[in-house]
Amino acid sequence: AGATLDARGCSRHFDIAFGGTLELDRIHLINGGAQASGGSVKVRHGGSLRATESSVEDSSVVSLDGAAYGGAIDASNELAV
């Protein structure tokens, strides 16, 4: 079963800083929203994300200058799915 986290399009769910680690197990992220990148999760350089039996749905980013990427997850470093 797991848990569902709904950001209602107002923000990203998680922003993982340098040296930070986030482990998700059976977590469902929905309706994330951010500017430029990482609609649900942004993994900054030096951070890591491990997701097991988890999902990301209906998340998006809004372009600030014509460039937008990582509508669900923006991982500039490590990502284990």
C-alpha cells in the first residue's frame, strides 16, 4: 500500500541538499510543481535518492527562461531506482 504525498502543484516534494540522502519505500508522489527543474524531487550535486516500489505522477516544471527539465525528478548526481 504505502503512503501518497500530494503537493497540489504548489511545490516540489523534496529538495535533497549536498550530502543529503532520501530513501523512499512505497511512497507515491503526486502533483509536484516547481520552477525550472525537479517538479517532485530535486537531487542536488552530492545528494542521493533511493526509491523502492515508489512512483511519481502528474508533476511538472515551469520554464523561467525557455529551459525546463526534470518534470518529475532532477538528479544532477546519484539516483537509484
